[in-house]
Amino acid sequence: MKITKYRLLTMLVALAFVPLVLVNPLFAKEKDAGHSNDYRTFHTDGKVDLGKIGDSYTSDLVMYLAGNQFMVMEELIKDFQKKNKGIKTVYVETIPPGQILKGQLLKQGSIDGQKTSMEPDIYASVNLKHLKKLKGKGKMDKYIIYTHNKLELMVKKGNPKGIKGPKDLGRDDLVQSHPNPLTEGIFKFYGSEMLKDLGIHKKVTAEKMCKGCWAIEGKTWFTVRHHRETPQRIEEGKADVGIVWTTEVVHAKKEGREIDGVSIPAPYNKQDKVGYAIGVLKAGRNQDNAARFLKYLATDAAQDIYVSYGFVKATKKELELKPL
């Protein structure tokens, strides 16, 4: 076959594109809904590394936090480092806290085939029982509550399905995307309780316990990491509605994404129950830096940053260290 200049140019362009697809993070983000963005290393010069799991062993401060605050981290950590210049690298993981507890703190875990430290400096969850379990293992003694959140429904921009509130989750014409009941505290402790309060838990979930799966084929999807997957599934037309935190709706709208929110009235939104608990692990390498971060969380600056993303301020009493 004769290779013309045009054919040769086409072949070269195609070959050049192959490694781009394999390594370009934009393509990876499309494939995994941005999951790789939940492992970040912040440097004092403003640089942010993604997915450098080994930094969990070497950074000046290592934090494993409930994933639903991922949107706050860049502004929060930059402000913290500005006020604590000696802390040059901060490694932050923002994934479901149950997944962290079971898969990384109580046994050796790995992310994309890379081992991750079992002894971070700080751990935070939306459920105090997680921290009390660490207390029982001799790994943590004290904690604070540093912010609050509430449940909301995420829908397509313009709400084309006319969803009015949580009772509509019992409708037969909706495809739903919810956090999984195994590792995502938002559903395990709060979303499932809301559905039970409404008398529709079995109808929505078939009482299935799995993640990254159909709880009800073609009707209810359980995510691996809802704050990444649910907005993407809604935008792509794979879901009509999903239970999320109010802060995730606020963040997605700030980014100009094609979603809207439908408020959930109290007490169904669990606003009186959702408190974010955080504590220092006794085996962490950077005890002083961890203590400085907890002290920073109690400042007006840190609290105002959280509020700007839709969170609710903690009280002064909640921000005082107390025994587990």
C-alpha cells in the first residue's frame, strides 16, 4: 500500500494521541468521575499534586477526611498554610469515612495499587461512632465537632421531572443515584434513615447492600463515591435524582454544572444530627501540626470558609476538645 504524505500525517497524529488518552488526567477524570482528585498534596508555593499516595507517609500533615467536604479543601488548606508557614506539605484524602476506617485505618489499604499509610495525623467522619471505634482500639482519645450539614436532593437543571421533595423518591418514573450503604456515611447513617422515616426504604433500595451497583436494576444505583458520581450521572441522563449534602449542590452550581437542588424539610434532612467529628490519631508522625490544625478549625476564618460553601458553623462549645 502506497503511503501518501496525507496518510503518513494521519498515522502520526493517531500515534501521538494514544499516549495522550492513556496519561492525560482529563481523560482519566472522564473515566473515573474525578475520583483521583480526592487525593491531594498541597504545597506552600500553591502547587497541588493529585494522586501521589506515597505522600501519606511523608507529608508534614496527613489528613483522611469525610469526602463530602472536598470542595472546601483548597481554600482552607491554603489559608492554614499561609498562617503556618512551617507546614510545607499537607496530604488530604477526601473519601467516604467508613471506607477510610475499614480499609485504611484498621487494616493496610491501597489506592490504585499503592499502599497508603495506616497512621495519618488526623481523621474526620460524619459519624462519631467511627471515632469511638478508634478510641476502643487505643488510636484516638479526643475530638471536636467542627461543622454541620444537611441532606438535599440533586436533580437536573430546571428540575424536568418536577420533583418536589423526598416523598417523590417513592415514584416509579424516577431513576435514582444514591450513596452506597456500606461505606458512605451520608446514606448509611442518614439517607437510609430518612427513607425509613418516609416508609419507602424498601421500595427505593430493595434493602440491597452493595456499592458501585444497581440496588434495583435500572432504577436505583448505589455509587462508590457519590459526590463524584451522582452529579455526573444526572448530567449524562443516567439518573434523575440523588440524595446528597446541601454543600454538594452549592458547589456544583458554583461550577456551572447542569444541576439544581430540591430542599428536604426538617426533620427529614437530618440537620440536627449531622455533625462532623475530627480527632488526632495517637500514632501520627506530626502531632504538633495536627494540634495546630484543630486549633485553626476553631478560628473565625476557618468557620467562615466552611459557611461560604454551604456548611453550618459549629458552636464554641462544640469546637472545644473533649474526650471520646
